[in-house]
Amino acid sequence: MRQHARAAAAREALQTERGAADASHARMLPARVQRCKFRECYDDAMNYRHAFHAGNFADVFKHAILVGLIDTLKAKSTPFCYIDTHAGAGRYDLRDEEARKTGEFVDGVQRLLAAPHLPDSLRPYFDLLRTANAADADGHLNVYPGSPLIASLMLRENDRLALCEVQQAETNSLKKLFADDRRVGVHQRDGYVALPGLVPPKERRGLVLIDPPFEAQDAEFRTIESALASAYARWPTGIYAIWYPIKLPRQILPFHRWFAAHGIKKTLAADLMIDADDSPLRLNGCGMVIVNAPWQFDRWLAQLLPDLMRLLARNPRAEQRVSWLTRE
């Protein structure tokens, strides 16, 4: 009985109409919803749990770009491989306790639901969200698809997915989600360690998404650099998309400079700041570096990021930028 009551309360709190004002979404959350305390977002081993953050502004940013990258790969008929080094659970129910505890999706994906007119740049991403929720009878956005599910919805029959996840519970969720999909391989391995062995894929075309938890920011950047250097040496023509959080923009400068210092070409950076960059204690924005960025992808990002900023900004000092770190 209590479970039924909680589910009913969750549905009531999450129901919304496309034309509703954004403020109404915030009011729909129970008063007890508050920001996630650091340790509550991790399990006993201090491993990151994305269920607390599913559908937040960083997910919207990351997955909108992911959709654009996969679309460019589908422009050719030859098959390709999608590799995810930190796959997570694959899908997240926004009615679950973890998502409701933080309410981060209210300032993320629900802002798209509240937009009176959705920009064309976000329409393909939004349509995928609707596809992922097609089985929900109430017609609302209750499930947020992670990167693996988004990719699986976009890939063709002859394309392939290789998903790496180190946590047992998340791996089990992935195996259950893709049990009947022969295109998908799930590997319970450290994605950084597995990556050099996964590239180049037999298709010789594809995309690697590196989306780590950043439990320790500086150390994570150094680990990314090491793994990327090994993978790039084996597969210099692959597309690599690396997501990162931004507290203070100056903290990511060493990472940006690393690409030129190591001769990695055609590297594009997209950064979105939704808050003022005046506090190192909160997540003020996020970014993505794309190695071997597809032709004219900088122009596409130059349309997408202003749209994202208008929808997701929490501060008048929000900003966005697209820049080439290295050329050919």
C-alpha cells in the first residue's frame, strides 16, 4: 500500500505540460527534495551513482551532443562501433528515490518539457527521450535514457555497441536491458583499462564516449590523458568524446592544452556554463572535448550551445563557447 502511495505521489509530482512555466516544475517536487550530499551520491565504496543525477543539465548537454555525433556517423552506410567506457545502468527512472532526492532533473531535462517552443537543434534528442518513454501509459517523461540506451536507439542493425562498466549493480542492469540485443556487448571492466583492447574496432569507424565520474577532478584528467594517449596511438582516426565537469574554467586549461602538446589533431572543445564561475564548490558547468570532430561539427555546436544556454541557465552570467584546441 505504501509503495502504491509513493508511486502515485511520484507521478503527481512529475506530471507536466509542455507549455507550463519552468517554475511550476520546481514547485511540483516535494518539499523534502534537496541537493545531494556528497556521500549520499556514492555507494559504500565511494563509487559514483548516476541515479542521483540522471537527467540533469550535464546529461542534457552531453546527450544532445552524443546524438549529433552519432547522426554524423550514420550519414555513411558502412557500419560503425560505439564504445562507452563508463556506461552506467543504461536507463534511470525519475520516479525513483535517488532521482527525487536531488531533483536535479528539474533544472535539466524538465526545462525542455517546459519550453513553449523547442529549438530545432534539440528536436532529435527530445524525440529520442519520447521514444524511450513510449511504454509509459501516462505519456510523461518518467524514464531518462543513459548514453547506452540513447546509442542503441540510434544505431542500425549492422552497427555495434561495446559497453564497459565496473560496478556490479550497473553491469547487471545493462545486461538485463540489452539481453535480447545482439549488437550489444557488456563488459564488467574498468573502461580505461579495456579501451586499448577495444580499438581499433573491426568496423574501423566509430565513436568512443569517455564519461567518468570525476571523483577526484585533477587525477581523473590525468587518467583520461593516459588512456586516450594509448587508444589514439592504436586508432588515430576514431572519434573520441570526453565529458568533464567545470567548477572554475581555469581548472580545465591544463587538460585543453594537453591535446596540442601531444600532437592530437582535429580537437574541438564545447563548454557550457549555466552558473557564474565564482565558486569552486559547486558544479557551474560542463564541457566536452571531441577528437577528430566531424566536418562542420563546430558549426552545429555553435547553434546547439546557445539554445542549451537559454534553456538551462541558472544565472545571467551563464555563457557558452566552442573552440578548436588543435587543427589538422
